[in-house]
Amino acid sequence: MPTKPAGTLYRGREGMWSWVGHRITGVVIFFFLLVHVLDTSLVRVSPEAYTAVIGAYKNPLMALGETGLVAAIVFHAFNGLRIIAVDFWKKGAKYQRQMLWAVLALWIVTMVAFSIRHLSLALGGH
Amino acid sequence: MTATIESPRSGRIAPQYRRSGGSKGNFEMIAWLFMRLSGVVLVVLIFGHLFVNLMVGEGIHAIDFGFVAGKWADPFWQFWDLAMLWLAMLHGTNGVRTIINDYAEKSSTRRWLKTVLYAAAVVIILLGTLVIFTFNPCPVVDGVALPGGFCPA
């Protein structure tokens, strides 16, 4: 028998803030997705129209924007897998906090690797 | 003398409070499950998409009409992108639906926002699907065929 009530899963601290982060990144990704389908659809208009608009992505400011977008996607992806583990793994709820730290560690590793590669390509020569 | 207390839940629950058999069925449970299943698939599809388009070769510098044409000349990437489009749009639309339900307090506001959301989702899904399948990777511009290793000579 527990001697005191267990902490709630989704109020305050890691549980709540990961939920806030999941919502914000989700909305950001959704609006980008709408724009991304529209810009890609320009291939159906003409090769010039597509290449011109996609050219707008190839500048240093957009390179930072893309890195931010990928940061949102990678957090949403890893935290989404954590949510699935919380829901379906028997010990998921017990270890939700540790899993968030694992998500953040993997997120940093992935983003360091992505940023080095993408920014050196996007900001380098050409 | 003991008073007889009627057993709760003895069939006198007003219809609007019943948890099963309502007109909504188990839509919310299906939606919850869909978010998890589509989420796992989307991690694979989107990480693959980002890796192939941004990390390999010249990365973003290689992306132009010829790059997209080269990918969609191959049914593998057509179906990859089609699956990504449908799953991401349904996953995102359901996520935004949840957020609207959480934060829009007036039911008329909720209805309006969701109408706009569903209309946008239908337009984007249909447009994207149409583009993937009616796209010609080897267009002839001003009588000149664009070069592409995947095009017939």
C-alpha cells in the first residue's frame, strides 16, 4: 500500500512541460506541412516556378529556419515515441521522467549531427 | 427496518451520460490509436525524407525540379511521399482538432475553427495526391525536353 499519494503524471514538472513542448512543436510542424505541400505542388505548374520558389529556401536565414524546424520535428518524434512507451509499456508511466531525459539527450545528439552537416552544406561554398 | 436503496446504474442513466452506444461510437479511441500507429510510421518516413533530401550528397543545394522529378520517376518514392502526405496530414489535423477542442470555449468558435481546419486538410491532401500522380517528370519546355537520366531519350 502506498503511504502517500503518487504524483500526478501530467501536472507540473517534466510530464507537463514535455506535453507543452509536444503541442507547440506539433502546431509548428503542421503549419509548415501546409506550406510545404503548396511549394512542392509548384512542380506541377512549371519547372521554373518550382526552382525559383525553392531557391528562396537556399539562404542563410532559411538554413537556420530549417534547422529550427528539424529540431521541432526531432523533439516531436522522440517525445512521441516516449508517449507511446508511457501508454503501452507496463513500466512506462513509472519511467516517464527518465525517458524524457533520454529523449532530450538523443535530441541533442541528433541535432548536433544534423546542424553540422546541414549548416556546412547550406552555408558553405556554392 | 432497512430502507431499500436502488442500485446505481440500474438502467436509469440519461442517454447523454452513457459511455457506450452513443452516436459517436468509439471514434475518439480510434483517433487516439491512430495517433500512435501513424506516429511510429511517420518517424521512419520523415527521418528517411530528411536524410535523403538534406544529408546525402550536396544536401539542399541539390534540390530543384530535376531532383523532385528524379524521385517521382520511381514508384517507390511516389508511394513513400504519398504515405507521408496522408499520414502526416491526418495526424496533424487530428492534433490540431484536439487543440481546438481544448482551447476554444465557445461551441460556435470550435465549429468554425474545425470547419476551416477540415477544409484546409481536404484541399492539401487532394492537391498533394494529384500532384504526385499527375506529375510529368519529363516535361517539354518550349519544344526542348529537359535533361534527366530517368527520361526516355
